[in-house]
Amino acid sequence: MSTQIEDISYEDEHVLVVDDEKIVREPISAMLRHLGFRVDTAESGNEALLKLESSSYTFLLTDIRMPGIDGLELIRRVKKERPDICAIAMTGYSEEYKYVETVNAGATDFVNKPFGIEEIEAKFKRGIIERNIRQELNRLSITDSLTGLYNQRHFYDRLNEETARAQRQNHELSLILLDLDDFKQYNDKFGHLAGDELLQKVGAVIGSKMRQNVDSAYRYGGDEFAVMLIEAGGDVAKIMSARIKAGIQEECGLFASSGFAVFADGSSAEALVEEADRRLYAEKAGKKDRKDFFIKNAPASRNYRTGNVR
């Protein structure tokens, strides 16, 4: 995603040109194709709505004055369902329409017909840059700056969405919570900068072990992490937990504990977190108990940490 004019690629953009006059529609489409855009056309608002349902357009370039659904109404409907699409209104009757009307309808910009290739390219460049800036600001607002994973705020937003979707569509949803063992001691021994580097490595490990574009990972807070598994039950969560912990041990030289929970009908996001958290700390407590047992039962003549005879 680029926010610089010189780095923009038109090949990534898919434009729907809507005009009821073929003599206008076709030259505009040819102009945009010449610039490098992917272009489809529609001769009415109704046809445009049908095409918008089946394709992921990034731009809507529509005439305002059309029979049936006019351009402003088309923009209103499209922006309601697809708020990220950039809409540009065009008209040959500029005296009848005000710029503020088109903006209020949801248009990104407004252009008077006839127009040249330089003018329409400038409109599209502006739309692309403004959209990319908005998307980048949104990405930063939901991203943990240290690890690059999603942050805790986005975790709760997404978990509420996914639990509601799991309930509505009756599909599986699992949550894994992870916590690094003895991270405080690591920080105390090697310093906070080293601790931050370790957290970055852990974030990279977690990201590499997930199903890409399906699951999502979050820095839950401090040295705690969360992984949301979409359409996955307890068996998958168990396997993923083991895979992530093994990766952290192998690549970061540190142990981690985990707990997972599976969404149940009628459950809530809070209940899912509580169950995963309960299992996480049960595992941590089990490790501590085993360690304490080993210490208490170690031979008196042997240092349990080093194995050296005193």
C-alpha cells in the first residue's frame, strides 16, 4: 500500500464506469484502460449494483443524471455496503449539481464532462492516496507497535465479531492464550531492550505458525499473546498450541504456557477468554508444582540448578 504518488500502481485498481450513454461510457473506459486500470462498465444504476455484488471494485465512476437509479442514489447505496470504495461523480450539467451534494452522498470527488486524461488521472490519484492513508492510519491504530501483531483493543473488537458470527452461522471458533514462562527473570538478567527483541521474535514465531489469512494473532498485553482460530475446534487448538510453544522454545530459547477454549452455543466473548485464561494458569501452576516437587526432593548433596555436588 503506497501513500506516495510515484509509487502508485493502477494495475491494483478495479474501476466500474457507469453511464447510460455508450458514446460517453466507452471513451472514458478506454482512457482509464490506457492509464493501466482494470475497467468494467454498466449502463444503468441497476446493472451497476448487480456487478458490484459479484466483483471487488475499488473505484466507482458514475454519471449523476441517469434514468432509474441516478448517480447520487447509486453512490449512497454503494457506500452504505462498501464504505472503502472510492466514488467519483461526473456530469455534463454542472450548474444543476453542487460539489457539496456529491460529497454528502459519499463521493470522493466530482468531475465535469467533458474532461481530459490528465484531469481524470489526477482525480484517481487523489482518491488512491487518500484511501491508502486512511487504511494505513487504521492499520496503525489496531497494531501493536513492538511485535507487529494486532493489539488488545482490536482483539476484543474482533472477538466480539467472531463470537457473534459463530453463533449466527453455527461454526466453530477457538481461542488460544499464551504466556511466556519466567519472562520477568529474562528481562532482569538481560535488560528491557533484549526483552523487547525477544517479544518481537515471539510475535514472528506466532505469526508464522498460524493459518495465513484465516487465523489472527494479538499481543494481549506484556508477554501474553492470543490467537483466534476461525472454524476450528479443540483438536486444532491443541495442535496449534503445541506447534506455537515448540516454535517459541526452538527459535527463542524460552518456554511458554498456553490455554485454549472453544466457543459453545450461547457463550460470550468474555466467557471464552475466561476459560482460556483459566486453562493457561492451570498449566503454569502445574509447571510450578513440578518444579517445586523436584527442588524439595533433590538429593541434599547435589545442587539442583547445576547438578554439581556440594
